[in-house]
Amino acid sequence: MSSTTSLRPGIALGPYPQREDVRDTWLDRMAATLGGVVRQFAYGRRPGHERFLALVAREESSLKDLSDQDMRACMPDLRRRLYSEGLQEALVARSFAIVREVATRRLGMRPFDVQLLGGRVMLEGKIAEMETGEGKTLTATLPACTAALAGIPVHIVTVNDFLVLRDAAWMSPLYKFLGLTVGTITEGMSPAARRAAYACNITYGTNKQVVFDYLKDRLMLGRDTGQMQLKVEALHAEHARAGRLLLRGLCFVIVDEADSVLVDEARTPLIISNVGDSSQEERVYGEAISIARQLESGVDFSLLPRRHEVELSDHGRHRLAELAEPYGGVWMGPRRREELTRRALSALYLFQRDKQYLVRNGKVQIVDEYTGRVMADRSWERGLHQMIEAKEGCAITGQQETLARISYQRFFRRYLRVAGMTGTAREVARELWAVYRLPVVTIPTNRPVRRRAWTERVYATAEEKWRAIVESVRQLQAQGRPVLIGTRSVSASEHLSELLATAGLMHQVLNARQDQEEAEVVARAGERGRITVATNMAGRGTDIRLAPGVVDVGGLHVIATERHDARRVDRQLFGRCGRQGDPGSFQVFGSLDDEVVQHYFKKHTLRLLRLLGRSGRPLPAWAGSTIVETAQKAAERHHGRARRELLRTDDQLSDMLAFTGRSE
């Protein structure tokens, strides 16, 4: 697959344009990975396009004195030429100049040159890595408007419904002036409303909503997706399938927070399913949890938290057979019995309440580990979700019968052109190229970055770390500085909240329990002396503006209470401060009890490392940083392997379904 495949203007791309599946061999993947390294080194930090910026400036000078009416009069000719001649540099420069001028007049925001660079990079089918606070929402309008004016349906994919509605409404005066229609796809919309939204020139939606709508279309089409067949059916059939489809195909997508959507989310396949009858299962799941609670860790089973697996010992298998004998039925088969027990043990010991999930209104709801947001309509596969429901005493929902499934990797590779923007992509640049053939280009900042990194402090125990964080917050608040504290889980944010309250420090908590208030809470995090505790959601997409006087005391200070499994997530948190030339600083507090360290270091190694610390004092700076970075890189490698394995599994399942006549 190539991101530079010709994206023809106009809509004459067939009833449902999309790219066919391309299967990479092992040799293809190795060549792509090596090619990605070379490409990133050679071009990743030099966006170029100086000539293009000069063209835009020249076009813009000719627009300054035009009235709104005269500006609108320019549009039909530009649309006609873009439609017929394609995305030629001169035409793109004129389009960008018009968008820039209209944005200045209608939105009060004039795109900077670096935003023009980001827009041009995306129009070429690349990832624009732009620092947080550089105005990615406005930047996306440049390629989106240009492609839409050329008659190409555009999807702008972002991470939640709030950003979908906010960004579409915020940019709508610009689109309206240019004569472009804009639609939004959010939770709970009817099929007719979705169809109308996708019929617009530009459609905003979350990655999850767009993928599920695509899967619904695939179920509608079945195996018969040939363009000619759909055209003939549309001419002769009274209720042609083409008229009942939701999307118009997969032409051009701009992915906001591209690292989150294309990499982090890629570990989870998207599945459409039917809920089965749970009457028989409820008893079995309850029995499994009861049996699992009687097994002893270290004797009957071992936990493998890094792989999120449980391993039964020989002693455990014998013990399990004894415990299961009174139940009969499914418990009589050794393989079935052991599989049920492994899932029950995983539910009990590897999945923790207020960390991987919440319980709301008697229902188990998954928490996204990368964003901290609740994914209310998702469930774990193969009975794990039902095991957790049994563990928590919730009603059993019944296992799901899979109707269609696809991974994010396979879905986004089906677009004729993919582009994206994010503040953090360079760490996964090789993977983005190997999987999607997407180059990453780092865009310079509009103003020099004044963000300062304070020395990382790693303590021997979590208790010492939390005490140090509270003391640091107390000192910073006394200086009048606002503080944003990032935590990895709901439980960690609530634990810190209790410590701050005990210390008499007023603060605001933002986690998956308060996700509806996210934008408001984060927007106020720059007020003088304000303390905000947030999980990893930390307001991606929401600006933190500094209140008057805050610049004088050093700006916003960000504290990370532990390292995440991915360095990119840490960088996103650090990027909440020091935006658009504002001053700011950040610091990491860690401990040898942190999850990423515990998972990737042996227990005896950790015992030796604890000797480096003194009571209440952090480990030597060189030792602390080395320990955490080693664990973090190991975690990144592990998750990268998991994503590659998912893609291989997805390809294999697709081949099996194709053999049986199923579409996905």
C-alpha cells in the first residue's frame, strides 16, 4: 500500500471507492521498516515547501482587497479547475490562500506558515507532527477544504464526540463561506442521519463510529462489492443496496491524534456482534469465579502481567479437577475447564476495578488505558467481560456472536489516501511506515519552545513518591503557579486526591468518572494557584490558557506521577505546558513500585535497586532515569509485537471468513 497513490478529484470513483486489501510478506515488512528508518532520517525533520509558501503568499496578496462577494465569485472557477486538473501545486496554493483569508475574516484566526506546512504535508498523505498548542484543528481545514473543493469526500477522524461536535461547529463559518457542507457522526444517530452526514463534503466522526458504520456497510454488501455489480443493481433494483449504504466509500481521511488512533487503538479489533442467551452461561461464570478464588497464587497458578495471561501449574490442574468435579457438565472436560479457570483468574487478578474498568449503574465499563476515557459500549472477548461481571456481582450480559470484525490497521489501509496530525509520532514513525506506508514529518513550532524539563525523581517505594509529589505541589502553589498532575488510572487519581485533601490543598479531579466535564476542567487548569489532577485524557484537543500573571511566575507546571508504557503518552502530558511560546515546566516522579517497572524487571533485581535509595530520598538521577527508560522501551517493544500479531491474526481470520463466504 502506498500513501502517495493518486487521489483523483471528482466523485467518479465508483459507488464505493476503497483500496483493496494488500498483504505484506515478512520480507515486505522488513523492507518497509528499514525504508522507514532511512526515510525518517532523511526527510522527517525537513518539511521543505518554501517555494509553496511563497506561492501562497503571492496568491494571498491578490485576495486582500477583495470583498466577501468577490471572494465567493472566485470559488466556482477554483472548484472547476481542482476537479478537472487535480491537486496541482499552483491550485493548492490558491486554495490555501483563500482558506487562510476566509479563516482570518470569519474565524479571527490567520493560519501561520507552519500551519500551511502541516496542511500541505497532510494533503500529500503524510503525518504532520506538530507540537501541542500549534493549532491542529485549524490546520486540518486547509487540506480538508482543498480536497472537498476538488470533489473528494473527506473524513476528519478524532477521538471523542465532544471534539467532533466542537471542531465541526468551530470551523463551520469557514466551510459555509466556501460553499462546503459539513456533517458530524456521533453516538446514537439514526441510519438516515448518518447517511446524510456522510453525504456532506466534509464529515467529522470518531474512529470507532466510522469503523462500525463501515462494518455495517460490509454486512449490507456481503461478498458482492464489485463496482460494476453495484452500478447495475442501482439501475434495476427497486431497493438497491447502494442506496442503503451509510458511507460513500473511503476516499481521504485526516486522522487527528494519529498516534492514538493508528497505533494505540490498533491493539483492539472492532467487532459487530449479536448478544446471545446468557441464562446457561451465568451459572458457569459464577462457578468459574468461585473455583478460581480457591486457587493459590504461586502454588496453583502464576500471573504473567506483562502478557496479561495466567499459567496453571500441574498442582493447580489437579486441584482444579477436584474443585470442579461436583459441578459436572462443561467442567468435566479438562481443556474447557482450564480455559474457563484461566479467564476467571485473569478477571480476578489481572483486571482491577477503577483501573482497567469502572462499575456504573450495575454495569462493567472498560476504561481506555491510553486516554483514561470510558468506552461504555465495548466489551472484552471470549467470556472475559462476563467473568468480570460475575466477579463484581453484576448482571451477566451474555457472550457476543461475532457478525463482522476488522482491526484499525486493515480499516485505515483501505482509504485511498490517509493523512494525520499529532504532537507525538516520531517514536512510532517506523511502525507507521511499515503498517500504513505513512511518513512522519516534524513541523517546526510557530514560536520558540520555552518548556523546561526538571530532573526526574525516582523513589524506592510508591509511598515515598506520593509524599514527594504532595510536597512539590505545596511549594508550587505557594509560588502561585498552576499545576497539572497526570496519573495512569482512576484509582491513582483518587488516591492522590485524598493525599492532597489531607494536606489541605484545594484541587480539582478529572478522571473517567467526570469525563463529561473534561474540557471545562482542563481549560481552567491555567488559573493562578490551581491544582488539577487528571488521568491520561488530560485534555487532548483542549487549550490550557494561562490566566493573567501566571506567565510572570513561570507558567503551568506539569507533574507525571509515573511513566506510561509509551513515551508518546508522557510527551502528550508534558505538552500541556509551554504552548505557543508560553513558559512552562514539567517533572516526572516515579518509583520502583510503578507498574511499568514491576512488569519489566525481575523481583530480585528490584530488591537490589532499592538499595540505591535512602529513606525519603530519590535514587541517583542516572540510576532512576536508566531504570524507567529501560522498562518503558521494553513495554513499547512488547506492545508493538502485540499490534503486529493482531494484524497477522486479522489477516488469517479474513482469509478463513472469505473461504466460508463471509465478507469480513
